[in-house]
Amino acid sequence: MPITIKNLSYTFSPKTPYEKKALDNISLTIEDGEFFGIIGHTGSGKSTLVSHFNALTRLQNGEIIIDDYVLGKKKLKRKMLKNLRAKVGHVFQFPEYQLFADTVLADVSFGPKNLRIPKDEIYERAKEAIELVGLDFETIKERSPFELSGGQKRRVAIAGVLAMRPEILVLDEPTSGLDPRGKKEILELVQTIRQKMCKIVIMISHNMDEVAEVADRIAVLERGKLAVVLPPSELFSRRDMLEKFNISMPEASSFANDLADKGYDIDRGVVTVEELVEEIEKIMHNAQCTIHN
């Protein structure tokens, strides 16, 4: 179930003095089973792009095809729109700010309830989602979400989306505002969600270390245009291109490229600390072999 985007353009406040082109003729396919990263500076069009996937933003020009849904200028019927939004789950930045119910169970159950799912199934979906995000269902179900820690609140907010059982999950800066441990836990959670529920995961991020670690491919948006789509190892080995778009390298990539510039035989496509350690161990091993010979 790939996502196919054809010639997508979008303009804010068209035909007014405040007119601004947010997306400019984007064509792209996100493959089934893919973890897809989207990066670019503030205002590059990242959030506007993904908000089209479940029709939160209505198309002005172009077409998006998701499974049997063809999104264009024609408005979807209410039932189809509801089904699409169940299929494409969207976790906004700081999703914990959208918690509202008296209990965790009621909050997580809200989405399935709107789909008019039978009451027993709503309960099972909520239980499944709460446990999937790593929380103990019996302990937390009757607690107020506002009494939880920041990390727990975010997990509950994500569970509310997962209770819809989406096949596609869109994450807009999922680790924003968290400490290093919290960021690591959320990224591990996202990988678990990918394995157990969602066929496609799309993540917007300003953190190059995070997106390099998890994404199969990364799209770079620049002033509403699709600049390039590459695997992390290729994208972050291109220092000249990254400088052109004013995008920083992951720390491991930067270190590896510095060593390569100094003449060391090291892969410039390193993106994680683990890969960097392996490359440095190879350099040290080769150096020892040279000394002994």
C-alpha cells in the first residue's frame, strides 16, 4: 500500500496579499513497509505535505493515491474521509497537549468511539494500544492523563492514535521537548509500532542523528520543493549537498567525514555511532597489521 504523490502544490491564502506557496509540484512515492524521514528547515513545507495524507489539508493541485483512496480537488464523502483518517494516523508535535478526557482509558477510546466501533472492541483496542506503548493497562486506565509524567502523557497520546489501528503512521517531531532518555525510549517505541502494527511510518524531524538511525530513505524539502530523496548513508555522505541546503550532519557522519578528509580509509556513509565504532576498529586493526608486517 504505497503512498503515491503526483504534482502536489499548495498555496496559503491564495489571491491575497498574504499568498505563500508552501508546496511546489512535489511528486514522490513512499513504499509499502518503508520508514520514511522528512527533513528541512522551518517553513520548507514538511507539515503541510504530511497533513494532506489524511485530508487534514484539502488538495488544491495534484493527486495523492493511498490504497483505494484517490485524493484530489473533489471532496471525499464523510464515510470515506473517516475511514481514511483511521487508516492514516497522525501524531502531531507535542501530542500530549491534546489530551482532554478524565481518564486514560476514555482518552485512548475516543478515536475508535468516533468510528462507531462496538463497545467491547473499543475496550480491547484501547487495551492493546496502551500496552503497545509500554504502559501497564490495569495500573493506568483509570488515572487522569494530566497526573502522568511528560513521557507517559506522550505515550498515552500516541496510544490514542494507535487505537484506530492505522496502517500508516505520521509522526511530526515525535521526540520534541524530551530529555535524551525520553527521546531514546520514544524512538524504540516507534520501531516497535512499525514491527507490530503500521505498514508505513513517516517521521518529520529536525534531529539528524535520530532520522539517520531509523529511516530507510529521507526526503529533503527546500522552500516547498522536493530537493532530494536518498538513503541516510548516501545523503549524509554528501557534505557539499548538505551545506547547500544548510542541513547539519549526524555527529557520527560528521566525525567519519572528518577522518576521511584527513586521509583515513573510512566509509563516509556512516550514520550511527555503532557504525562509526566499527569503522574505527577496522582502521585500528589495519594499522596494527601494517606495524606487524
